[in-house]
Amino acid sequence: MAEKSITGHRNAVDRVLAAQGFALDLPGLGRVHLPRPEQLAYYGALGALAAAEIIEWPVAVVLATGHWLVQNQHNRVAHQIGEALEDA
């Protein structure tokens, strides 16, 4: 019964992480992972603001990097929760 619970927790974590984005198979590039549409909109808005010279390019890059790091940390926390549930 405990093994079934561990598998269930692992599957739940995998589903949460899979919902963080999607992937496209592009010719010549292979499988490309893309963030969720609202995250793409965020990056696009930063690019548009920088292109319109409303914000400087280095500021846009720092903001985009910070956003990516926060998302990466979220994924790491999800993995740690899954591992903790497996050990319980």
C-alpha cells in the first residue's frame, strides 16, 4: 500500500511540473520546451518595452532572468516536496 502512495505522489509532482509549460517538436532544433502562455507574454512585454526604449535592454534581461530563476526555484521546491512525500 505504501508503494502505491509513493507512486501517486510522484505522479502528482510530475503532473504539476508538466503543467509549467509545453514542448514543440521543431525541425532542425528537436524538442523545444516553452513556458506557459502567460510567461511568454511577460517575456514578450519585456522585449517590447526594451525595443520601444521604455526600459533599457540590460534591465529587461535582469528582469527576465529574475523571473526565470523564480520559476526554476518553484520547480526545485516541487521536486523536494515529492521526495519528502516519498520518504514519508
